[in-house]
Amino acid sequence: MKHALTATNILPLADFKARATELLNAQREFGEPIVITQNGKAAAVLVPPEEYDFLVRRTAFVGAVERGLADADAGRSRDQADVAVQIITVFEGHRLLDPRIAEN
């Protein structure tokens, strides 16, 4: 979701306050982020809820991958076969692993 920032996407806080309804309607229609400045510096970025949700999920995913790589680099990993044996041992006889056991 790349967006090109243009002069219409960057507004001082006072302009945003004066045109909030208009800008939110335009954002809903076009999905462009709006950079709100205060004292000439970026203070906030308004993005559509769907894009915010995407960014939150992506950040969580990237964090999980980084933690996994750090664990692997530090030797904190286990062989897949060992994990499979542990899962089978812990859940032996559980209906999720044994289709012969009827659901209740």
C-alpha cells in the first residue's frame, strides 16, 4: 500500500481542524494518508482503519520472525522430529490427534 505524499496530504493542524469532515470523507473515498503538522513538523499521520490494521498485523509478524531468527542464532531451536514426539506424547489420546476418538 504505497502512497505518494503531495501538498494536499500534508496539512497544518489548524487546517485539519477546519476541514476535518471534508478530509475524512476524502480519505474514506481515496484511502490516502494525511500527515498533520504542528509547528512545521509532522505530528501525526491519519490512515484508514484497514491500513492501520494491516500495519499492526505486519509489525507483529515481522517481530515474530525477528524473535525466531534471534532464537535460531542463539541456538534456541529444536529439531522438528523432537517437537512432533513431544506433541504426540502430550496430546496422546486427545480427539484432535486421534480421529478414532469421537467428539463429545
